[in-house]
Amino acid sequence: MKWLANLAIWWILFVAGAVPLHAHSEGTIAIHEVVKEFAPKASLKIEKDPTGGFNVHVVTSNFQWRPDLASKVHVKGEGHAHVYLDDRKILRIYNEWFHLNTYQFANRAGEQILSIEFVGNDHAPYTIQGVPLGVEQIITVPEDEIQPPSAKKIRIELILASLFMIGLGSLLICRQRKVLK
């Protein structure tokens, strides 16, 4: 019985290590409130890449890109940006050019909102009256440039298998405790 419980724990740890965690922190309690005249401003120039995805140019003013200070102390007017696709944070960018790999990040085909949010070195957003500053544009993701459903299905199957093993392990542990009493 003990070996089965150990096997269940090993399985849980193995699968938990195989399921990727979200690469970025979600949310922050600090903000960097700025006045409109000194606020970072941007526009997007987006071109379809012939090999897939999009090449994105974030044209900025009143903002200095500081990749060397990311995750460090805030300095007014400096920082990087967080990229969202359909309200889901997917990337950090440290300069005005990046490639949006739709195969990697798009969950569905069709029109989606690409958003860029300016943040300080400390990842807190620049805001005007509490509203985050950035720019957004609608892009159309082709059907053949999204992650195949089979990859998502495998993740779901791993999660279900993990839950099954947790349940089985819990039952075995409860049964073991009853036997010992």
C-alpha cells in the first residue's frame, strides 16, 4: 500500500512539473499616475509576417525603453511594456519591435485585440486617473496559425490524470489510516 501512495505522489509531482505555469505575474498593487501632457504615448504599425504571425512596431513618445532596469526600481518615464492578446498577458517587450508568434499565443482564429501596456521598471502600469496607458489594435489571426487543438487536449488530459491520481492517493491514505486505527 505504501508503495502505491508513493507512486501517486511521484506521479503528481511529475505531472505538475510538466504543466507550464503562467510566465508572468498577474496584477500589481502599485501604479504610476502621470499627467496627460507627460504620459507615454504610442501607435502600432503591424505587418503580417510571410512566415506566420505579425511584426509589430510600437512607435513611442514620452517613454524610454529600459530593458537593463526591468524588475528594478521605478524611474519616471522609463520602463518596458506588457503585451496582451485578447486580455491575456503573453509577453514583456523591452524595445519598440517584436514578433507576435500567433501559433504560440493565439487560442483561436479570427479578430482579436492586441494590447500594449506601458509599465515602469517595477512592472507597475503607467496610468492617467487610474486608467492604464497603452495602445491596442485589432488583428485577424488566420485559422492555420493557431496552436493545434491536440496540444491543448494533451494538457487537459494531464490535468485530469493528475486529479485522478490525487483522488486515488487520498483514498489510499484514508484507507491506510483506518487500517492503523
